[in-house]
Amino acid sequence: MKLPMNYINDIIPDKIFNKLNELELLDYKRVRDYYLRKKFNELKKIHGSSCTIELLVKEFPDLQPETIKKIIYQK
């Protein structure tokens, strides 16, 4: 599955990301999970854990809150 946007722009510039995505060399699930963990850690400093999970559910409506919790709390 191709990624809709560069969730890892802090690691890979857009130009390289788009090329890797075009060649289907990126794993959507792993990139999404990395972004969710990063975003959770940033937002929980401002909103707290439960509110942050609600915000992530709004951003990723295809994921259940339990799934998001599983992703963000796994080591």
C-alpha cells in the first residue's frame, strides 16, 4: 500500500520518500506505527494520554482506540 504522505519527514526528505514510496520500498504499517508513537509522545505532553489517543483516533479513523494503544505502548 502506498503512503499518502511523508510521516517520517524527520528522517527522510520528501523527495527521497516519494521515490521510495513510488518503488514500493516502504512498509506502510511500520511507517504509520512510527508516526503514531512519535505523535503520541509529542501530544501527551500537552493533552495527557487519554485525550491524545482520542486525537489519534480522529486522525486515523480506520484504527480502533485499542489498536492505537497496542501500537504506542509496544516496545
